[in-house]
Amino acid sequence: MIKVTAGIIQNKDNKVLITRRKKGKHLEGYWEFAGGKIEGNETAEECLIREIKEELNIEILVNKHLANSVYDYETFKVELQGYLATYISGEIALTDHDAYEWIELNDFSKYKFAPADIPLIKALRYGI
């Protein structure tokens, strides 16, 4: 099982940052919460801060754990650890994604999300 983090990053307007996986990547074209694989002895929080800096070039503050999601993509299984976070600073520069959006909580249904991210959306919207 691959352990990964996902940041549900909010800005000062309480909008949530979502990113779209670029062409050539697994699940290309799907939207997701940015994050990545936990490496070595780092904590999930340390991983999230590192991955967001590497993938988006922004600084975040990790606030608290929201929920976990386990999903079997047939060729691999992922445990996605979702954390609420706050955007602090930096201009977004995409490396692993080809688009990003700041969206309202009621706009999630307008986007095609990676299956592992869907339980995090439910937890965010409905407290599940």
C-alpha cells in the first residue's frame, strides 16, 4: 500500500485549491487535492509541506487531519491521508499538474475527481 498525503488548502476567501493531473500521468485529466508520497521517516505533515512546495511552489500551514481514504486502483492500492491546510504565501507554479482552481465548497460536483479523493470531499462537505 502506498501512503500519500493530500492537502485541502484554503485561502483567505475560504476557497479550496484543487489541481488537475497533467497528460501522461496516471489519472490524467482528473482533479485532486495536491500532495504526495510519504518518504522515509517524515511525518504526514512534513510530507505535505514538502510536496506542496515541490509541486506548487507555495507555503502552507497544516492545520489538522481531516480523514483517510483507501482506494484500490487495481495495479496499486493507496492510503490517502487528507489534511486541512491554509495557504500562506507564494505564487503557484505547476510541475505535476496542468491546471489549478480555487473553488467554493459547493462546486466540487463540477469537476471529475480521482476516486481516492472523493471520500475527502465528503468528509469536508458533510463531516463524514
